[in-house]
Amino acid sequence: MRSHVGSNCPRAIAATLTVFACALGCFPAWAQPSDCGATTCSTAAGPKTERMSSITRNNGDTECLTTSSSGFVDMPGTVVHFEQGGTIPASLQVSFIGTWPQPGKNLTTPLPSGSQPAGAAIILEIDGDRADIVSNGGGVLVHEGTASSISNGTHGFTFVTEPIAPGLHTAQILWAQDLANATGTICVGARSLVVRHD
């Protein structure tokens, strides 16, 4: 099977990186693009279209979940309310990124008695429903929970949804631990959720 990549691919990648950098404020002051705003960032990759970015960031509290269930529950600090524009349904790009401290390695991420560090899987819900192929397929494992240092690193994922109708909507990340028949603990630190919509 052959794979063909169009000539717009480098521009699309650059546009995606610009959106993340705008959202996370990663540009040094001298390199800040003129189109970075508080909550929007316009790019000019391909045909001229403008999409909005609705963002939530949590740079403070580390949250841990200890459970013997592998069911998905709401991850705190990952709700984005947004308005889909346009007149017809359109797909969204929803990007989550988070830092994953290892449970039990320091005082802010204690490991409860009888628990063990677990891997974390995430899914995306739009208005309480799974609206993309990855979430419908059981989610994505964003870290495996076996790092030997105090951190499992920073990992994220970009979901591409089914077409979403114009109007007001809510995006939410849910998470679950991946241990079968055992009590696992997962923790997330600084995190952000970016919804690219019309």
C-alpha cells in the first residue's frame, strides 16, 4: 500500500504547531505571532478559512484517581464550552495534553495502601457522547504507568470528531486506569484542552 502526502502537509503541520504554541503561550516574546490572541489563533495554511480555538488550561492542582474500576470518569479541569459556527455540521479537532507524575514518588502524588501505579487511558465526549472513532473504540492509552523516575512525561492526543452541528456544545475529557482486576492510581498535573471549531 502506498501513501501519498500532499504539498500542503508542511503548512498544515506548521499551522497545528502554531495553534498549540498560541494556546500554551510557548512563544518567547520576540517570536510571538501577531495573530495570537487570548483565546483565538488564526492560521493561513491552505485556503483562507478561520477556525476558532476554545481553550481550558489547568496549571495548578495535580489530580489523582484511585479505583479498581476500569470505567471512564470525568477528568477534573478539562471542560470546554464552545459555540460551533457555520450553517452545516463540521468536524472538530480536539487536542489534549497533560503531564503525568508517577504516583507514590512524591508527597503531591501519594500511592494509597493496596494500590499500584497504573496506565491512563482517555476518551473525549462532546455533550456527553463519544463523537470520534478513537473514543468509540475504547480510547487511547496516553501513558503506561511504568516510568522509573518521578514523571511519566508529558503526553497528549488529538481527536478528530464526527461532524458537529452548529450551536453551543461542551467538550470533556474522561480518564480510566488500565489495570484489570487490581486497584490502580493515575495522576495528571498541568493539562490543557483545545477545541478547534468553526
